[in-house]
Amino acid sequence: MSEKGRRRLAVVLVIVATFTGVLALLATWTKRELFNTDQWVKTSSALLANDEIRTQLADDLTTEIFSGGTVQAEVANLLPPKAAPLAGPASAGLSQLFNKAVDKLLQTSAIQNLWEQANRTASETFIAIANDEPIATTALGKAQGAVGSTTLDLTSIKSAITEKLGIQLPDSGIGSGQAAQAAVQAGNAQAGLEVLAPDEISTLRDVATLIQKGSVVLLLLTVLLYVIAIAITGGHRLRSVTQVGISLILVGFIVLTARKLLGTTLVDQLAASDSAKPAVDSAWQIITELLKTMGISTIAYGVVVLAGTVLAGPTRAATRTREFIAPALRDPMWASFGTLLVIIVLVWWSPTPAFHELLGVILIAALLIAGVIAIRAQTLKEFPGVPASEQPTNPA
């Protein structure tokens, strides 16, 4: 293949790598967020800490508790028989005060711990079903139907709130835990928030397999395409490296744009009313915070790559910089030690999500080492000299 043909092929490979890079980031985010229980519990804590989401949850819990008729019945028992018709309006007014009290209770550590436990159970059940594994006995909460649906069980939270506020729910019948469980099994999910319906399990398992295996494959494929594009261009490798840097920046911006567009669409579809949109939007922003970080990190990687191409370029500033660092690069020991030190600092600092996984650390370390080798080779060619370790010593 001619040199011009290789350059064109390199451009095509970089373009393909841009698309696979976007898919790799989306798949990796999905894997980390939905198939990592600890990460989801961390995200769920941020969800409850959000004012809009907590207010909406307080509204839902208040509506659920008061819709059972238990509170109205208790109010009616306290009123004289002639005033019994006033039990409805009185309980409605009481619900407003109750709502504010629920919001305060949701901010306490006790309720927050119950919220984390509920989310941990839901995540463990979700992952077990997705991977077609047995569901742990401890993960079978009151609101888990026998048909394999996954529900964020809020029964324990509701019970704790009603107990703290002095409302005694009956053991059976309307407003009870048994009735709530029956409602969930019937598909109403009044005791919790349904995460996975039984008819979605087959699709989930197919998608789960694709995501968990595909995320690694797509990431490795993207890196491989970049490496091949750089390798086949021969004397024009600096241009290919520049294209790779631009590609990484595009990947980051595409992911951030997709996050924004998907968020707008999902908020419109999932929000039952305009009043619920702030809570749904906040939930989306929190759940996809990791995706946002990954997109920004990828842009940062692209900027670093472009900075490397500038350092290796023919400009006067770049040449002077290479001349300045030439003494350190001439000695293999100092060059190796400096590179290793940078890698250790980056792993300790972990400025991006990639440093939280072994594969990410390996890839970044490999790219950093390759960059140092290339810069060192170019610098030694331009500014040859004798390393300090090889300089002759004066006889005493």
C-alpha cells in the first residue's frame, strides 16, 4: 500500500475508533453503575440527599400511608359521632404536616441506613436475575414477588416513619404490610418502586451479557485501532497521534451530548406530571454523574495527547523544552524512574474513573510509557550527549 493509502486508512481507523470509543464509555458506565452494588448504593445515597428527590419521595410515602384509610379511621374515632364527616378534611390537613415530618425523617441517619439497605437488596437481586444466578435469601424482601421481579422495597422505611410519628398500621387488611405486598405482587408496586418487571427478565439477561463482556472488548478494540492507525503511518505518525487526540476529545463531547439529550427525553417520558420533572431530572443527573466524569476525563486524555504532539512538534518552544529535559532523558535510569514515579502518583491520585480498574491502569501506563519512549528517542536524536552515568571519571 502506498504512503498516501496508509494515511487514508489511518484516518478511517481513527474514525471507527471514535464510534467504538463512545460505545465503550456508555457500556462501561452501565456496567459500573448497574452491575456494581457498592457503586449503586453510593449513588442511591446521593439520590436521597437531593432536595427534589427527597421531597418527591416524602410525597409518595405520605400519599401511600394516607390513602389506605387508616389515618382517617383513627381521626374519626377521636371525633364525636356527629363530627365524623369531618374526619376526611381533618386527615387531609394532617397529611400536609405529616409530609413535612416525613421529609425531616428522611434526612436522619436511621432512615438513610434503611434506604441504603433497600437499594443494596434491590441491586443484589437485580444483578442475580440479570446473571441468571440464585437470589440470596437475604435479598428476598417483603416486596419481592415470587415471580422474579425486582423492587426497591420501601416497606421498612414506611414502617419506621409511621412508628416514629405514632401511626400504627394494622397487621392485615387495608394499609397493612400484607396488603402492600399483595399490591406489589399484583403489579401495583405500592410498597416500593418496581425496578424490573417479570416480562423484562429475558431481555435484561441478553443485554447484561452484552454489556459486561462488550465493555471490555470495545475498550480494547478502540485502543487497538488507535495503535494500528499510528503504526501504519510511518513518517507521519505525529499527524496520526494528533488525530487520536482529536478523536478522544470528540468521544468525550459526544458522550456528554448524548447524556444531555437522553436526559431531556427520559425526563419527559418518565415524569408523571410537570411537578415530578425536577425530581426525575435530578435523579438522572445524579445517576449519570459517573458518565459525565468519564466524558470529561476522555476529553482530558485527548488534551494530554495533543499536548504531547505539541511537545514533539517542530516549534521553537517545543524544541527548547526537549533541550531542557534532554539531560534527564539521556540517562535510562532517570527516565525510567521518572516515568514510574508519575504512574505511581497517578494511581494514588486516581483523577479519573479509569484508575479504579486494573485494565484502565494498564492501558494508561502503557500509553504513557510509549509516549516517553517516543519523546526520548526524538530528544536523543536532536540533542545527543553522554549520560552522567557514562561520563569518564577523573583519576584521583
